[in-house]
Amino acid sequence: MNRAGRRVAVVTGANRGLGNGIARRLADQGLHVVITARDIHAAQAAAGELAGDDRSLSAHQLDVTDPASVARAIADTAFTYGRLDVLVNNAAIAIDRNSTAAAADMERVTATLDANVVGAWRCCTAAVPEMIKNGYGRIVNITSHMGTFAEMDEGSPAYRVSKAALNALTRILAAELRDTNILVNAASPGKVNTRLAYGTTERSPDDATGTIVWLATLPDGGPTGELFHDHKPMDW
């Protein structure tokens, strides 16, 4: 446990939407949650709104596309609280909904891959050494059914490819860390009423956090390298 007697979680993109719901649920489970966002003021405002009910929260600036920002956030968290136990890679963008792979805007493709894959990868490479130091870690990568080969189709090609790559990263990390007590899994929340869903669903972020929080708090020996939706394994 950290110096305050709580495990410590970092949630990326937690100032609103799904990330905010994840942060609240983890805090309700007794973890200290570091709410991160590209804008420190947004992160601080979100932490303030969630404060109370014995929740332990703090805020930190973190832009997953900025290597220095990622390194700073993880290092500051580990130094301040003595450890880092949980990383939820939630931050993502979806900016090519009406695009086609055959006529893609490559600037949007590059931006999507940098945020959704490389950004999560940066956070993992920063967090894993801290987890290894303490012999415990849980990493949850927020993916999408749109990135599974079972449901691969046309539309949103950059987003789909980014989530398929994130799924591959999940499997690779889980295999590499098999002999540690660091469990790496992916979770698809389904369509959630956030900006990424373009208003196409009424399912609230709170309705979609159960599996993610479950994976973030798995007991030792829990599953690793798996993809889940509503606590059920999905086809990759």
C-alpha cells in the first residue's frame, strides 16, 4: 500500500466522460486516484468535483502525446505516493469517422495512432518499472469492439487500426510480464455517451465502468492478456 494506506491509480483522460467515471469508481473502491488531463486546470476541476465521500483524489497534467509530460506524471506520482499500482489507459481520440482507408487523411491517421497507441505505450513504459519495483501492477487498456478482427469493417479506419494495435500491445505486454505480478488486460466499454460516440447512445459512462474497475483491481493470479466486455471475454 502507499504511504496513505491506499493503492494508487493513474487514469488518463479522466477529466470527463468515461475516464471520469472510472476515476470515481476506483476512488469509491478505496484507491487514491490521480486524475490526469492535458489541461491541469481541467484535471483539478474534475478532482474537485469528485472530492468527498472519503474519496482520495489528486490531479496532474498528462498529455499522452508528449513524452516529457508522461514521464513527469508517472515519476511525480511514484515519488509523491511511494508507488504506482494501477494504470488505466483511457485517453483517446476519434477524428476520422467518415473517412475511408483508401483515401485517408494521413495527418489524422498519424494523430490517432500517436494518441491511441503510442500514447498508451508511453504510459506503460513509464509505469511498468514503478510497478516492478513494488511487485504489483494492473494495467487496463481501454479498447473498442471496432478494433477486433471479429468485427472489423469499413468506416473510422484510423480509429479501428489504433484499437487493433492497442489490443496487440496488450497481448505483448501481458506475455512479457507473465512472470511478474503485473496483469495487463483490455476492456471494451461498448458505446458510451461521450464525445467519441457522437451522441449515438444513451449509455452513461457510469454504466460502462464495471468491467474496467474489476480489471484494475484483480486479485493476484487473475486473467492477463485478455479482452473483456461486461466481465465476459471477447474475440480479438
